Amino acid sequence: MQMKPFRSFLFIVVALSALVAFPLLFPKGKITISGVELRIYTLDFLDSEILEPELAQSIKAESVLAEKIKNTEIQSEIENLSVLDTLESEPVLISIPKASNNATLFYFDIIIPDQLANSWADLSMSFSQAQSFEKPLRILYYGDSQIENDRITSGFRKALQKRYGGAGRGLVPVESIYNTANNFIMTSSGNWETESVIKNSSSKLDLGLLCEAFEMQHSNLAEDSVSTSWVKIKSIKKDIEEGYSVLSVFYRASGNSDIKIHLNENRAEAKELITSADINELRFSLEEIPEEVELLFSTNEKITVYGLNLESPSGIMVDNIALRGRSYPEFSRIETSRLKQMAQLLDPAFVIMQYGVNVVPNITSDYSYYKKHLNRELAYLRKILPNTPVLLVSVSDMAHKANGSFESYPNLEKVLNTQKEAASENGCAFWNLYESMGGKGSMINWVEMQPPLGNKDYVHYTSLGAEKVGNLFAQQFIKALELDQITAILPNEP
């Protein structure tokens, strides 16, 4: 039987009215009939206050997601950056509009807490004037094996120096270093005794900001005799365009002690070391980028060297201070007076800390013990550098073999959130490396890339991957300095 047009129209009107009435009669979006729960759609124009809380949160999340999608080109620009391109050219600044109070923070942004806003503004001004200072503007970069051999730090340093001026490797220990990233080989005599937080588990250690020290003692009992030790630094390429032209030695000496410096085999200069209970700095202006430098130490008692410094007269300097196997820097085990003495000489403008890969394999449900350690070290650092801003870099993605295949550690986000909480509680800036490299499973992808960006241990980066991370970090650091990054309380991640 065919329905008449009028009845068809009436049926449509009634059906539409019922559809509209259902969400109005049942604002919670559901109805239960004979024990069966039916979900009712909701209308977009309804007041959000009548929406179920979890539904309202879902809509809010979708809104944030939509905002992130609008910025897909920005993220693609970051991920597709060629490491080689960034090494050859000025760091690429990501064009994100100046943030407002209600702007969305993206996972690759550096987050700056409210209490650090003034310090960050001062830092921004200092960076813009770095080439006019008498000494370089210094960043101390502490980390675990992830930054060992100047990985990550090298790319970060070069990008900042490209933009703000400066050259050189910064602080280096007295030991053999083959550093292709910075074009030099460093060798030393075998009679240096090394002390560090890695080798010694006791407290009140006689160390400096490098967390290690190198000692030579006079061992000959003959009258008027001396003992000698040496350190040589040789450039890998003779036609280097960039490199250090200032060399400093941080030391303590007793008795009759001196240093003789040989430069390029045709210049020698000797200086007597000050006898003092405090750390001193001896600074050589080389006036040129050397192909080879030899330092000859001589004493009839003892010399302790807390580090050498290879830098330029001005600009930016980033010191790589890698402590293999550590879960946090162990400032609290070092003699406070020593750290303060060296800090006064170096006057660092900023501190970066990157740890976590040694915490993750210890899978547990509660990382409050780890936060306690971080809080203690950050509190101790404030005693040494009370006015110096600090930034924490989160743990990176890591994978292990489970059920025959590789997958990210299940506790990574717990470790990351512990680091984020410590940053928030101590007024530190924070950069989420884990999410910036792609989040869960990203290290697996980095290992499988051609050429690989991750090593087969699924923890550390290849040199190419480390360079990519260093460049990405530098781009976000520069953006935060120059584009008035939003200040916000660090949020907790689920």
C-alpha cells in the first residue's frame, strides 16, 4: 500500500521531532530499558555544562587534537630536517606564533615554569649579546652515556654557536679523547691519577664541576728533582676553519709547580702556578687556532687539574659532562667549596641535565625514590649556582626484547613523569625528548631507518641520530629564547 504524500510528510516531521527530543529528555546521553543501556547522541549546540564530564573532556581533547593537526606541517618540518643540512647552515627556526596564556603547548616545545620566566628573559638578552662579553656565555650540559663522546651535545653546541657566535669544545678532562666531532685528538702521559664520582663511592670528594679530577705527585726523593706530566691536543685536519683560540687550566698546586705550553712546535711559554688551597685558572690566549698544543706540567710536590678548557674569546660555550652509568649527577658527593670555587671562575649561565636510561631497566610501580634523588641533587645545585636556570631533558625512548620481538619499555612514561614532576617542583625548564623523537616505539623505528639513527642496543643513538637530536634540541632552545615561549606550570602526563 502506497503512503500518501501528506502522511509521508507527517511521518518525517514526527520522526525528526523524536530525534530532537531524545537528547533533550535524556541529557546524560543514555537510557536504560529492561536492563539494556542505550547510548543517545548529543547535539553540538547543547550547552557543554549538561554534558557528562568524561564526554566534555573527550570533546576538549578532540579540540586540542584538531589544533595539533593544524600544526602538522610544523612537526613534519622538524622530523624531515636533514642533519647534514643543519650542519652546513644556520639552525632552522620553526615559525610558531607568539604564545598567549591559553595557547596549546606541543610536545616538542621547551616548557618554562612561571618561576623561571624572569631568569629566562635575562638569559634571552644575554644570548643576544654573547659576542660582546669578555668570556663565552657558558652552558654546563650533564648527562649519562647518551651524551658520551660529545654525542647530542656537539650538534646542540654547533647550532648555538652558529647563531650566537663562539667556537671550541669547552671543558675537557685530562685523559685520552678522540673527538672527531670537534676535530681533535687528545693524549696524556700515563702518570696522572684519576678521581671521579664514578670511581669513588665516598663523599666530600675533591672534584670540580667536571665531577672528576686528575692528580700528579712528585715521586722522586732526590733533592731538587721534579716530576713531570704532559697533555697533547692535536687537530685532525690542518685546514680547520673553526676551533679554540683560548686554552684554560683549572688547577690547585703546592710546592714549586709550573706549566710550559708548546704551540705548533714553534712557540713556547712557561708560567708558574699559584700555590693556593683554592682552585685557580690559568688562561692562555693563543691568538690563533692551533694545529697542536702540548702542556708540560712540572712539580716538586703536587698538582691537581680539575679540567682543561678549549674555547673562543666570546660567544657560546657548551660543556659536555658525561657520567656513564649514572641516573643523576652526584653533586652532593663533591666538596661544596670546590664546586663553588670552580663555578665562580666559570660563571655558567645555564645548566642542562639529561638522564634516565639507567633508571628504565629497573621496572617498578613507584619511582618516588628516583624523584627523591633528583630533588636532592637539584637542591644541592642551587647551593652552588643559586641564580642559574636549569633545564631537564627527559629520558629517550628505549626498547627491549619481549615475547620474541622488540618493544618499548612499559615503564618509560612513569620515569618521564617522575622527571617532569621533579622539574616542576624545583622550578626547572623541561624538554620532552621521548615524545619529540616519536614516543612509544620510536627507538625501534630509528634503529630500522636507513641509515640508522639508533644503535642495535635500542638505547643509544648512532652519531647521525645524536646529531639529529642535538639539532632538534637547539632549534627548540633558540625558539624558546627568541619567540617568548609560553610560561606554564608543568602538567602531568597520563
